Amino acid sequence: MDVRFLTSVIGRCVASAEARSMEKMGGLSGAFEIVDVELEDGESLALVVKRTSTGSEAVAASLGTPREGKFFASLAQELGDVVPRAYHATGDAATGAKRVLMEFLPDAVPAGVMFGRGNPNNWALSEEKMSEIVARGGSPTAIDVSAEAFALYAKLHARYWGDEAVLENEWLRGAKWVRGGGEDEWATAQRIAADAWAEVSKVDWPNHLVACLDASFTKVNWDAFQKELRARPWTVVHGDAHPHNILRVNHSTDAARLVLIDFEMVGVGSNAQELGQFLISHMSPAERRAHERDLVRKYHEDLVCALRGYGRGAAADEYSFDACWNEYVAGGAGRWLWFVPYLAKACPPDMARFFNHQLATFLEDHFPNPATVPMPRV
């Protein structure tokens, strides 16, 4: 990597730089490499480059994932240690190219590892290896990780809560929808899941889950969606909220903390939906049932506090816990009602069965009457 470029973006004189491969573990998307930097003052510095994988540019362009580069070049600068520090970032929606030069996060482990081998993202890890990783970090539980993650989401969500200026960034997923545009894009995304649902075999699917999916897809309607958007708050959201998109940094030390990563789906949307997506994705149904209300309540408290910190006292007063809880339920269900048919076609059967069960139990708990489920959320 060019030392003059590094000197300009780091703001310190670089003597040399050498790139090397970086091992990934569960959930990280894209191509990564570590850049070992030697500064002229004798100090060493490690950086990470994340870019679109070679040969996947067309797919990246179709999915809009270069938006991550735009996010780190702009909105992320206001989020402090909620996200990695980026020294330089670019994203080209037309070509699919993306490149983010960011800080190297030491002793980092995907937070999803703390949720056990039941989750498909952890299947490649042996029981012995997983136990070693968890023990090395002081044995944090899935509940511990979820509470800390929700505190980070609260900071992210509060920063751009209802901020009309962010809607000018049309690369943010959903920004057009909040402004009343982008119907064709939204309808196409809905058709992807609807077509998958029409094609997959329902053999061995729980009857209640099938009934909920059938009911949900009958509700897909642009005008109804627009009415929903106007009825609930919106903010900048991560867009792909699950524990493997979070790193536990300094994992083996008392300074361990979480950092949000992988903003390829960053957008404008429902804050509490992210909490539902997160728990349905990874947490066992038994643990979720026992702890979801407390986790959402603590998130609500953190969000209200953060909103006040940003001078949004009126929004903090207006946003009740009941509103937060109801959107956690509706948003989490709606997001996974879209995901499950899609994953049933895209994933191996054992992986699809896992997510079917996760959603099925959530719907049994919160939507005993299938007619009350929301439309899928894209």
C-alpha cells in the first residue's frame, strides 16, 4: 500500500507498510487484509482493509453493499467507539466496489460465539474450541452480550433519530421509502420472499408457522406500508442486526467491549425491529422467553437517556416502553417472515430448519392468532 496515501489519511508519517492475509471467523462478509504500518517515529500500527471480494462486484452492486463505504466516510464519524474508526472509505454503487481502511481491533471475537453451537454461524467451531474462546473471555453469557449489544444499538439509534437530513443520503437503504418513494424497489424485494414462499415445500413445517406466513404475504401492500412508516419513529439502523455482526474486542481482558461491524445493509428504518431480528437470529427460545422483556426495557432506558443527551427531549418523552416493545415484536416477526422463505431456498436444509424453529417459537409466543401477524419487512 502506498506510504504517501497512508500518510495523508492517517495524519502521521509512514515509513513502510506491508499487507498480509486476515483470518475470518463466522459472519464477516467481504475480503479482508491486515496492513502492518511502520511510522517514521518508530511506532508500529496495524490497520484493516475491507473491500468487495474480487469477482463479486456485480452482486455487490445489485445488493447495494458499497453503501458501507459511504457510511464509514460520513455518518459513522459521529458514532465514536460504537463502530471501528475508519481512516478512509469509499463505495461505488454503480460498480460494486468498496474499500474501507479502518483500525485493527485487537483480540476480537464475534459476539455470536457466546450464543453456543446451536447457531449455524458457530457450526464450524468444535465444542472444545468454542468452550476455550468463551472461557478466555470470562464466560460472558448470551444475555450479557445481548444487553451490551442493545446498549450500542441505543447509541446508534439515538444519534440520527428522526433526522430529516440523513434522508438526503439516498444510498441508505429505506431512505427513499421514508420519503414516499422507491415503491418498485420495495415491491421487488417483497416478491423475492413471496416467490420463495410459493416455491418451497411446506412438508414438516409447523402448521402455525405456515399459517402465519400465508397471512403475512396477503398483507403486502405499498399504501399500508407507507401508513405504517408514518405511524412509527425512524432512524439510522444497522440493517443486519445479529450477534455475528458485532465483535467483542480485547476479549481476554478486563477491558473487553463490543463494537458494531458490517454495515452493508445500513439504512433508515425501525429501531426496535433490530432487537427482534437480533434475538430471533441467535438466542435460544427458552432464554429469549425468560429475558426478552428485561432486555428491551433496558434498551428503552438507554435509548431515552441517549436521546436526551442529543437534545431530543421531546422524542424521549414521546417514545414509551410499550411502543418500543410492540415494535420489537412486530418488527422482529416481520423481518423474519421475510427471511425464512428466502433462507429456505438459499441455505442448506439444516440451517433453514434452525431459523424456521427460531421464528416459529417467536410467533407462537407473540402471535397465537396468525391473522394478526404483520406483513413481511424487507
